[in-house]
Amino acid sequence: MNAPASKTNRSGTKQLLLIFLIAFLVRVGFTASTVRKHEHEKPNQIDTLQYDDEQWYWAIGQSYRAGDGMVGEFGHRAERMPLYPWLLSWFSPGESGVSAARWFQCFFGALAACAVTALAWRLSTVGLIAGLIVAFDPTLVGSASLLLSETVAVTFLAGLWYAAWPLRDAQSRSPLRWLSTIVLSILVIYAKESTIILVAALYAYLVFARRDRHGVFAAVASVGCIVLALVPWAYRNKQVTGDWIWLTSRGGISLYDGVHPGATGASDLGNIKAAPDVANLSESEWNRYFKDKAWKHIFDDPMRIVSLSWTKLARTWSPVLNAADLQSWKIRAIFAGWYIPLYALVIIGIYAKRSRISVLAGLLLPTICISATHVFFVGSVRYRLGGVPTLAILAAMGLQAVMSSRESQEIPDAIEEDATKDSK
């Protein structure tokens, strides 16, 4: 006899709450230990920001709060998408604003574990396992302590995949579900510009998975709504930079960073930013200059780009961190001990679900898009975070396959033992 629906719903809610609490407490614990360490070394809160991007995000958030128009590096006003600086602006007035922003990210980042759990429940019985993988993933946990847009973007992406997944079915025609997918698509793009590639791929995937007229119409209409939602931002950029910038003015230099003649696969913008050729350029000219130079280098020597792409992909999906200051044996052991088994379970999960091509395509889509993007852009562990939620589901499926295989082997062994005892 089946349990009443209300009891099933209550059980699911309790499990989601448990996953959230675990993910939140793990992030709070790591962040608290990190903050204490850095505050001991540098009492000023802003000085505890370890990376240049953190400092610039915080500066742009302060500029946003002050009404100065999101002024960033070199006085540029469109170098970051506005959602994350806007969120930081709410924390900037207080003396403990940096810490408060970190605690918020611990909360928001923990929501990704809930979204992954719920999505995994749609596919299999591995929801709790997938949620726990996201809850304890060391890169996701570590990124929650950094004032970077990745944590917010990953949670939006996890929510987007959860909202959009039922739309793979041609029978699903819920306007509310399409609307929620549109809203989450807009939010994730406004949080981090590179996610637009994943969003575009998602709608293409939905069209191919459904293969019906309604899906095509709804997907095209959704993309149209997303473009319309970007118009105010592009118009604002036209007013402050003189050019229609639909995303950010960092696209050119980011691409150049990955393909210039001295590129190694890692980011090295110090000398590039200080180049005499760009000293007196406007923000729009600065962006176009680097974009034009980048494409020239790509077309002049495409084989070098292909060769370098392997280094970038190795950096992006490395089981250990790339940063020189994070190479202690303890850190390397933690990351290698987590990601090598995780990647193995992902491969097992792919093999176990090899007959469900559409499901595999949907779960691997973020990984494929991120890998394709970083054939051109620099590679870093930080940039793979958008692919972790769906890889966690595949890893959970892989673990389930391993456990099922062991159980199926144990049953015949137990029968054989019983038969041996009976014969005696």
C-alpha cells in the first residue's frame, strides 16, 4: 500500500531541509575558519579579499551603492554584469559588510544542493546522494567564501536545470514552468555573462528533446524574452560608454588573455592591461581593440589555439587546484581525494545510463559548453563550477550502479553458501 501523498511530501521537505542545513553549515564552517585566519593577518575586512576580482567586485558594489554608476577598473562602467555588484551593494555600508556578504553566499550557495537534490529525484532515487556531493564539494564550498559571482551563478544554474527539466517532455506545456525558466535564465545571465552560452544550449536542447511545434515556439519566445530583458542593460551601457554592450566590456580582453601569442592557458593580464596601445582608449574602444587582436591571433595560427586548448581543459578540470599558493600536500590530497573518485563515478554513471541518451545529453550539457568555451578562454578550476551540479547527479548514479552491482554479486554468493551448508 502506498504512503499518503502528504506524508511523502513532508518526507521530501524534511530531506531537502536536511541537505540545505548540511550544505550551509559546511560552508559556514569553512568560511569562518578562513575569515578568522585572514582577519588575524589583516584586521581590515577589505584587506581580507584575496583576489583582484574580489576587490573589484566589492569596489563596483560600493560604487553602485554610492550612485556612481558601477565604476570599475580604469573607470570602466560596464565591465561586470550588474546583478552580483547590486547584491554586494546591500552589504557595503556596514563595518562587517564583507563578512555579511560571505554569510549570504553560504546561504545562497547551499540552495544549489537543494536544487540538485530535487532534480535528481526527477531522474532516479539518488537525490540525497547528489545533494550531499554538492554540499561537500570542496570547490563549491571554497568559492562560497570568496566574493566572486560563481556561487550565485551556480545556484541559479542548478535552479534553471530543475525548472527546465520537465519541459523536455512534449506533454509539458505549463506556461508557468516556461516563465520560471525564462526568469532564471535572465537572472543567471545578469549574474555572470558567460552563462549565456549554457542558457542558449539549454533552449536548443529542449527543442531537440521535445521535437514538437509547441517546444519550438516556446523556446523561441523564451529567447526573445531574454533578449528583451537585456535591452535595458545594453541601453544603459550605450548611455555611459557610447556603445551597445549587451553583456560586458571585458569580453575582448578575456578572449585575448586566452589566445595571445604568449598565452599559457592561465590568466596573465598584468602587462596586457598596462599596454601603451590601450592607455588612452575609451571603454568601447578598449574592448574592440582586444577583441580584434584576439580574433586575428586565432585566425593567424589556429593550430596553436587547438594545441593550447588541451592545457586549458586540463587546468579547468584538474582534480587539484592550479594556484601556486594552494599547492600544499594537504590541499592537494583533499582535492585529489575528492575529484578523482568523483570523476570515476561520473564515468560509471554515464556508462550505466548509456541507453538514456537524452538524459545524458541534458546532464552533460553544462560540462560540454564549459569545455567548448575554454578552448578559447583561459582555463581555471573556478570556471568549471557551473558543470558541478549535473555532474554530481551523474556521480550519484554511478555510485548507485556500483552498489547495485555489489548487491547483485552478494545474493548469488549467499545462495551458494546456504546450499553448501545444506549439503553438509
